[in-house]
Amino acid sequence: MNESRLNLETVQLDIHQDLIRQSIEGSRKAQYKLYQQYAKAMYNICIRMMPGVEDAEDMLQESFAEAFRRLHTFRFESTFGAWLKRIVINRCINEMRRRKADLKYFEDMHLFEGKPEENMEETGLSVDKVRLAMKELPNGSRMIFSLYLLEGYDHLEIAEILNISVSNSKSQYMRARQKVKELLTQMNYEN
């Protein structure tokens, strides 16, 4: 790793160090500044994972409350944003589990093997249309779709997080992607 990249990573990790330290000491002003810095990005994660706006807003608030309660455990080994994102995702997953998300278990990856993956970006679809289509997915499928496609987790990580098999994660994702594609096609015909 070259020196300039190392310096950039060091700066990235230290970017909010003062605010974090002040927040740990109980400064509401510093906590509010951290909230302002990260609320929009974390809300976007919540809105993709939760079934409704109110649920997403609740998860955002609960995630920040949990983060501030646990801030003393933050070790500055990663960025604050990455640490907070993990809290947000875990909070959403736990809430869906609490509600007994309709995560169906499929072991039928063979139905999808050999089919080429399509790149949704090439279709020229808007993010808003994809979000609308995602809202039509069952909760469990939407969660896997979001974790894989939007949050960048791989199927092994998703399987570990949700306590399912890798093939089930892949199958759920493929079904969700197919359903989103169908819904988007339907939307395009309606417009």
C-alpha cells in the first residue's frame, strides 16, 4: 500500500474522532452533529429494508439511540459510518425477525443456475421505480435483495446474518430479482 493511500485511510478513520469523543462524554450537540452527518444515509438503508416509511423512521431512531448507548464500544478501527451501518442493518434484521418475516426457505438454486445475471443499471430504470417494486416483495426477500444488491453483502455474509444456507440466500435473491424485474416491466407498460 502506498503512503498516500495509507494517509487517506487514516484521515477517513479520524474524520469524526472529536465528535465521537465528545458524544461519548455526553455532549448532545456533538451527538446531534453526528446524527446530521449520517441520518440520511442510514435512513436510505432503513427504507430499503423495512416495509414502510414509519417502520424505517422507527428503525432509524432506534439505531441511533442504540449507537449512542454503545458509542463507548467504538474502537476507531473502522469508520464511524461503517460501524453505524452495521447497527442499522442488524436492527432492521432483528425487527423483521421479531415480526417473523416471511422468509421462505428454498433450496432450488438449480432453477436459476446457468441463467446469466442481468445488470439492472443497463435498463435505465430510476431508483424510485426500483424502490416501489421492492416494496411489493415479501419482507424476507426484500431484506436479502437489499443486503445483496444495495448494501454489498455477499451470499455467505447474508447466510450468516440470517442463519440460512448460502443456496437459500441465492435462491431468495434470484426470486426477488425476478419479481422486481416483472414489476418494473409492468410499471413500464402502465406508464
